[in-house]
Amino acid sequence: ILVITHIDDLKEAFPTRIEVEKTRRGSKVRLVN
């Protein structure tokens, strides 16, 4: 289960940051600690 949130307060509650990079073939999702 992958949760992507655009709410800053919720983002800060998670130790892992989720970065979404849009490419021509779709979106890449990266988890950053």
C-alpha cells in the first residue's frame, strides 16, 4: 500500500518522504528517508 499525500502536515508525520517524478512514460515514485 502506497500513500501519496500533498498535505504538508501529513508529510511531516511520516519519516519517509515520497517524491513523485513525472516522466514521458509515466510517473516515478521514490521513497527518501
